[in-house]
Amino acid sequence: MTYRGTPGSWPLSVFMLFFFEIVQMMVEETNRYYHQYLDALDGGQSSLPDMTVQEMGLFLAVTLQMGHDQRDTLSDYWF
């Protein structure tokens, strides 16, 4: 099935109109928590980059898809 609407009315576009700020806040808070966690450790800094909005979008997409797709183990969804 193909969607015949204009690009601005695609379901993802409409979703992002309402939830972009929430996803952006989730990214900011995830990164803040991660840095607080690192500060509490003895080692301190990490070379891992901060999470991006695109990465959070992918995480949410896979998490939503998990409810529609039955796999044998949890790791089957991620690898």
C-alpha cells in the first residue's frame, strides 16, 4: 500500500509535529543522566558521543515494532 498524500501530511511528518519536542527532551535528559552517571564514577570522562535525535528515533521505532513482531529472544530485535 502506498501513501498518496503530500510529503507534509505523511504519517511520520504529522507524528513529528506533535512529538519532536518530546523526543528532543528525551535525548537531552538521556545525555544529562549519562554524564551525571559518569561524573559519579571514579574514571570520569567517556569517549562515547552523546545520543542524537536520530538515534532516539531509531530506538523508539524498534521499541514500537517489538509489539507487532514476535521474535524468540530479546536480542533478536536488536541484532
